Amino acid sequence: MGQGRICRSKTGSDKGYTLVEVLITVFVMGLILLIVNIIIVSLVRVSFDTDTRIQVRQGLDFALEVVRRNIKSGEPGYTCLVQNPVEDARDDFPNAIYLQMAEGSRAVVFFVRRDEETESGVLTARWSDGATSSDVMLTSPHEVTLTEYDVVVTPNPDTGTAEVIITLTASSVHRGATGNPLVSGVTKQEIILTRHAEL
């Protein structure tokens, strides 16, 4: 009786991978995934930063639009800066814009920068009729921190108008992993000419 033999094919079709080949493949695939991950994270971060910057700019645009409309509709010759328009010993409001809404009336409005409990600088409008007053925040303390508020009022005695230059600088309330604002140093400037005294 013949003894059985097992013959192996030498064509190489059942040849496997060596350990070195497997390690190289795993390393290359891991490197590719790492690069793709870095690109995706960078794109998401840039997109979030851009959205935050747009949000801050929109907040400043809204605040400046409210100020512009009130200055345009205010009584000519009654737009000026006052140091401390609010009778509150705790408050010190430099560069407050004072507007009288109609000649002979007690209706006035102040635009001031305040620090709320959140420690965010907020642009606030305080409307008053002499008997009562109400404050309205023009920038949201949950979205924007107003870091600088600068106002220059230049009256023109010849025309009865005044040029009001308002510069707002803000940063986002949202903070990154380092604790710093995601967006800072966003600046908007508005130049407003009050209506002519004869109009």
C-alpha cells in the first residue's frame, strides 16, 4: 500500500502577508486618517470662528443702526456727550451720547456702555421722559462683549448740525479651550450727521 503525500502548490497563489507588510499598511492608513481628521477639525474650527465673527458684527450693526436712527430723528442742536447722565452713584458712563427727542420736551435718550453682572460690556439705551426711564440693551451680553466704546461729537455752528463718530470694538462671549474669546478685536465705526436745524 502506498503512503499518501500532501503536495503544496508552488504557484504562490496562497501566499500570505508578512508582519512587516501588515505594520506598514496599518501605519500608512493611520497616517491618512490622521491627516483627514486634522483637515476636518480645521475646517470646522474656521467655520465656527467665521460664524462667531459674523454674529459679533451683526450685533454691532444692530446697535449702531438703533443709535443712528435716534440721532437722525433727535432734535437738532441737542446731540452732545455727557460724562454721567444716570443719577446712580455706582455708574460712571464716559462718552454717553445725549439726545433730546423734541424741542421743549423732557423726552431724552442716552446711549452708554455698561458692565452687567456677566462682566460683559453692553451698549445700553436709556430712554427717559423726566418721570420714568427704561433701559434697553442694544447688544446681547450672551453673544457680544463690548470692549471699547468711543464717541466723538463735532458740532457745526454754521449749519446747526453735528457729526457723531461712534467706534465700537467687541469680542465674542464664546471662549475656546484656552479661555480666550474665539473672536476679538471686531471693530465697527459709524459716522452720523444730525439733521439740519432748519429741517
